[in-house]
Amino acid sequence: MRIMEGQKALPRPGGTGIPNRSNIMNTIYTVLLDDDTVGTISSDTIDGQSAEGFIGEVMNVHLHDENGNPIERQGRLVEVLSAE
């Protein structure tokens, strides 16, 4: 069975009703590290938890260099700037 955009998957009869990982919404957090680096963290990399719960922790964030290449930086999380 194919699920088209905008349709929801219905639980199978006798199923648990617990959505699988593909049905869970992923939140992208834009965050600030202690060295003034701004990058993003995906909620699935923090097991669906809120990024605010990791303030003060050392985290890896994703961003792009001056040429647009994806890079990763590590630093202490200072602030969550936005969530999408």
C-alpha cells in the first residue's frame, strides 16, 4: 500500500497503534554554541527530546562552510534560537 502526500497511515487491525519512526515528526532546532557558532540539531539525534534540555551540554551541530559544504562542529550548547 502506498501512502500519498497528505494521507495518514492507519494502524493495522490488531496492531499496537504506536506510530513507527517514519510517522514521527522531526524537529530541527537552530542553536547557539559557546564559541558563537550557529548550527542545527535534529530531534531524532537527541531521541525526540527538546534541545532546551541539553543547554550546558557539549553537542555536535550541523552547518555549512563558506563554500556551502555541510560541516559539523562541537561545542557547549548555550541557547536554542528556534524550532521548526
